[in-house]
Amino acid sequence: MHVPVRRGARSVRRPAPVWLTHPLSRRPAPVPRTAMVRGALAAGPLLGAGIVTEHTGPGVLAALGAMLAGVNDRPGTRRRGAVGIGLPALAGSLGILGGTTVADSAGAWAAVPVLFLVGWFSGALSTVGPVWLAAALQLLVATTIGLGMPMPGPAWFKAGCFLSGASWLLLLRLVPRTPRPGGPARSNGEHEAVAAVFDALADALHAFGGPRGPAARRRLVAAQQQADEALRLMRLLPWPGRAGAAGHPLAERLGAAVALCEAGIALLWEGRAVPGEVADGPRRLAAAVRTGGPVGLLPSPLSDTVGRAAFDRALLEAAVVFDRTLHGAASPGPRKITAPARPWRSMRSPAGKEYGLRVALCVTVTGAVAQTLHEAHWYWLPATAAFLVKPDMGPLFSRVVNRFAGTVAGVLAFVLCTTVPGGLNAPATVALVVAGGALIPFSVRHFGLQTAVITVLVLSFVRTAGDTEAAPARLLETTLACAIVLLVGHLPRLADPGVRVGHRYAVALRCTERYLRHVLAGPEGSLDPRRPGAQGPALRNAAYRALAEARAAAETAAAELPGPYGGKRRDWSAVTASAELIVDAAAVCALRVEHGVPRPSPAEVEQVTTALSSAADALEGGHGGSRPAPGAGPRDCRSLRDVMTQLHGIHAFTAAA
């Protein structure tokens, strides 16, 4: 979308604001056919079983649990699916249990303070990570449903019905796939995750120097993180009969992949074009991981530079590892997959407190308004508000627009289904829920489409439960929820995007500082990713992960509706680029240290790492996240320029180390 601007005799087309075009954007993703089949077999059959056995209430709750579990059914390994579906399902069952208990034992208005407390906790918990964000959302939504949706039966029984529905979809998620004829047995997606690292490295080497280079580098980092998470879950959640040494050969291959990626960074750092045969070398390793066969021919070594020598050595050592683990032999010293420290303290950070207060106020105000308008079935308003303040769905204005448009589309589609000849009888309702359940995994690419599908499903549930006039009221309640969230979400000093973005970048710079300190002052031998217990790769992955989260927060803030904050939007992309260069330079420095280059002096190390800590304090608005320092903080453009000056100096020092 463009806006024409007239300048003299010429007409210049200026791009429309991002906040105006963002509601039309969608997430590119392949069609999840397997997940769509699971969705069709989940909520619909459970609802049908409840109707046939004349247990409509339990059937509706079980179908609701399966529907919300389907929202969290994302691509990945089976273990990752178990955590991504199971943890939010447990949180949702606790929400049903707590909400129903309060509704049965206290007055109707007791729900308002409960919503405030649960909303504050859920909002703060959402800043920990994506899985905890899904669990926090499901806890808040389920608590709201338990408080406001009248259903017969004790609280524990309702919570059990909800959990059983989610468990049914989780059981479908854990069903193993049939191995390909003639191929080795697969480890539930872990082989594919490790192979994706080699493929991403080949893509990054091919794209070096071109316009696709930065995106390819980010995909390489994401592939390493996903593979590390997959193998960590394989160690923590062993299947029956597959514990112990089953993961060791694959973990050793991942260690070889990490070493090859670090050597690839050094190769890219030299600024020379990478020959095609060299870039295709990792792709042969990826094919060997997938097929379980030999590696085959690899490019001939040509150690004319330090980076090429390191890459050739890492490629040769990877071939040795693949040959030793060809038949699944366990390595004598398996690589330890170290879990990065989760940022639990982010719940107490300025961003966690700010987001928790915003969620609490939104659901409390909408809950109070809903209590005034309805005596029963008042849960729709606060539940809508809970979805609207979910931060991974994009900017607030975009979420409001898509939520309203999706609700209108869903209500119209449901009303249209009720006008068919014969009406929306029980078999037709079950068929509609089956179709909607199949569309849920596909609809995650756009919030408006997901809202429309969920609206049709929820209206089917409440109609089955006896509320046949719910559709018209949903439009009014959604409009009220959108207006309240849009107003509360843009209150001054409550939803400043600079607080969230500054906190994310502060976390990223502190992770970068820990990795840089480890590289420049760590013990000898601690940088080799093939060595058991090596902390360097875990620290580097934590820095890259924090930078990716900071970049996503900055992109979301850039697309927010202009609010009362004033001032010019900050160029956070420059901070990301500088911090990524520091991490890359530290990785190259680690490679040089392993090849005999002496480390800098302790005084120089302390000076450069302290500068990174100071930059993080300035971005977060204070020292250590406490009282704001005078003249510091993300609102101060001069402070951001000072941070950039510090980062450029740190990058220059690290590159020369």
C-alpha cells in the first residue's frame, strides 16, 4: 500500500505506515497436513461422543481442551510437541479448576480481583519464553471460562474433562510415524533437526555477500538452537526403552555441526567468496544424517587462509565423527547438551511488570463490564481481551483489527451454517467442529483467520451447551473488548514499547557480555565445541537467541500505532547488527585462541566487558534494572547513540583480538 505525495510536477509514492499495513501481513509457512489431520480427529469426535452419550457438558469441555491444544500443535519433534501441548494444557486445567472453585464458592464479583491477580501473573510469565507464554495465555483464558461459563459438575471433574481433551490430541501427536522402507528408524524428528543445521550452513555459505546473506545467517542460528533444544529434550524426556546411549551418536554429530558452523563464521569473516564445492560440503553431511548412510566425497582441502584451514579441519573431523557413528555406536565422551539459563528474572524486570499490569488491567476492566452486562456466560469479554494482549501476535492495533474482522467473519460463517436446510443439528455441528479443528493448524499464519476459525468452534460449543442466541452478542462484546484493550493498551507510562524493547536488548547485551568474557578470559580448552562440557557454544547460542527475541520485539514496536510517547523512532536494527557482529567476532576470536593466538590482557578484557554491561544498563533505563540513572534510558536518543558508539568500539576491539 502506498500513499501518493505531490511534489511540484512530479508525484512521489510514499510507503504507507507500517502500523496501517501490518494487519494484512501473514506468516509464511508450509501447509501442516499431519497437524490438520490430528485437528480433525480431536475436538469433533470428542464433542460427538459427548452428544451421543448424553454428557453434553463434559463433551464440550473436552472439545474445548482439544481445540486450545490444537492452537499449540506446532511443527517440531514429538518431544517438543509434548512440552508445547502438555504444559499449556496443565495450565489450562488449573485455570478451570481455580476459576470454577471461585465461581462455586464466592459471589459473582469475586471474579474481578481474581482476574486481576491471574492476569498480572500471566502477563509477567509471558515474558519468560514462548512455551510459557502459551501456558500463561491458556491459564488466563481457562480461568475466565471457569469463572463465567456455567457448567454442571464439580470443579475437579470439569478440569479433568478439559485435560482429557487436550491429552487426546497430545496422544495423537505422540503417535510415531512409519519409517520409510529400507531406511533407518528415526528419532522423532531429532535427525531432521540436526540435518537442518548442515543445510542452513550450506545456504549461508552460498548466500554470503548477497542480499539473502543476513536472512540465511539468521536461519543458521535458528537451526542450531532448534537442534540443541531437540537433543536436550531427547536427553530429558527419553522414550521407554530408548534411554541412555541412544542419543549419544546424534549428539556427537551435532557437536561436529557446531564446530563446523563456528569455522564457517570464520570463513565468512574473511570477506572472500566461498567456492560452490566448499559450500556444498555440509549438504552431504545433512544427507548422511537423514539417510543414515556414508558421507561420500567431500571437497578437497585448500588451507590458504586461517579461516579456510579451520573450515577444512572441522570438515575432516566431522567426516571422522560420521564414520565412527555410522552404525549408531555411542561415542566415548558424548557432548553434553547444556540448557541455557531461563530468564526467570524477566518476570520482575520493568518489561515483565509493565506487561503484567497491562494484562491485569485489560482483563479486569473487561470482566467488570461483562459482569454488568450479563449474569451468565460473561466470559467472552475478558477471554477476548486475553487473546488481544498476547504479545506474539504482532502490534496491538493490528491484533485489534484482525480480532474484530475475524470475529465478524466467524459469526457470519456460523450464522450462514445455521440457515442451511434442516438447521444446525447435532451431526452438522460435529461436522462443523471437525472442519474447524482441521483448519486450526493452518490458521496460525494469520491472526484474523485464526480468530474466525476459533469463533466458529466456540459458537458451536456454546450452542451445543444450550446457548442458542450467542452469535449476535459476540459481535457487541468483541467490539467492546477491542475498544477497551485499545484504550488501556495505549495509556501513557503503561505500554511504552521502548521499555519492552530496551529490556530485550539489555538481556541480549548481557548474554553477549557473558560469551565475550568466556572467550577472552575463560579457561584453556573450554572453547572447543567437541569437548564434553564446553560452555562456549551454549553461551553463544544464548546470545544469538536473545538477539533474535530483541529483533522481534523491535519489529513489533516499529509497527505499533503512534501513541503518546512522542519523539523519533529508534533504529534498533543498528543495535542488533552491531551486537551480532560482536558475537561473530567473539566466535572468530575463540577459533584463533584454540589455534594458539594469545588472549588479551585481563585489564583489557575487564574494560570491554564492563562497557557491554554499561550499554545494557543504559538500554534498560537504569543500573541492574533498578532506579533509573539520570540521562539514561531508551527514551533518550542521545543514550542510544552512546550505546552504539560503545558497541562499535567493542566490535573493533574484539575483531582485532
